[in-house]
Amino acid sequence: MNQEYYQRWLAVGLLAAVLALALVLVIIPLISYGLTYYDEKNDLMFRLQRQQKIVARKDTVAQNLETVKKQFVEQGFFSNRDTEALASADLQNIVKTAVTEAGGQLTSTQGLPGKTDNGFNRVSVRVRMSCTIDALRTVLAAFATTTPVLIVDQLDIAPVRGNRNNNRGANKIDPSAQLNVSFQVVSFMRAGQP
């Protein structure tokens, strides 16, 4: 009976060892893989839900973008002319009006070849004028407040030489309040604009 009893316990022990070995070699790795896949699935579900929320906002974002583009066009920061030549002509008219209203004397305006940069066409006009310092300040203020946006570039100011005063042999030069001014005025239009 002792031997039978001993063999039963030995069989139970071997069975427990086989079950423990199966647990260590098969079940624990399966559970570990399952937990890893569960975490990965949750991460992917989170990403999917986030992407679905982004896609759901697509129409709203597109509408907002169209609204912003419409407001941008209405603000008139850029020339809305179809060609660079028309935009240059408009720019020359703006310059002529500003100089005339300020009391200056426009000597010349010359359209310069345009350049394309970052999706915009640069429209430039070279200007030469004579005026007083107050008239120049008025012209520059007019450029700063007009639309489309204007940029003054390469500003060169030189005094006009005064007249000789030949009274009593003094041979002095009377100072002049006039200035010779040359600069470029730059405006922009969208590249590829219809």
C-alpha cells in the first residue's frame, strides 16, 4: 500500500510538473502576447478615433479656409488685375495721384520687369520726383495707407542746388527747399492669377 500510495503521489507530482511546464512554456507566453496585442489594439483604436475626428472636421476646416480666402481677397492687399502690365499701370496711377495731391512734381515713372517670388508676382515702378520734405512725407504716408499694399524700396533723396545770388558781388547760393527724390514702389499680385 505504501508503494501504491507513493506511486500515486509520484504520478500526481509528475502531472503537476507537466502542467507547470505547460503553463510556463505555453500559457504564460500566450497571455503575454495577448496582453501585448491588446495594448497595441487599444493604441491603434485611439489613433483611428483621433484620425476620424480630424476627418470629421474636414468640411468645417474647408469652409473656414474659403471664408478666410474670401476675406483676404476683399481686403485688397494684392492687386487683383489680370496681367502684370495692368497692375503696373494701376501702380503708376496711384503714384501720380499721391505726388500731385501732395504738391510734388513728378519727373518720371517707369515700369520695371516683374519677379515671381513665393507664389507672388512683384510689380515695381521706378519713380523720380521733386518736392519739399513735407510733400515727400505726405507721399510716403499716402503709400503707407493705400491698398493694395505698397512698399517703397531704394529711396534716394538729394537736395536741389540753390540759385546764385549775384547781388552786390556776394556770389552766394540761396538754399532751396526742393529735393530730388527717386525710389521704387513695389506692389504684389498672386502668381498664376487668372
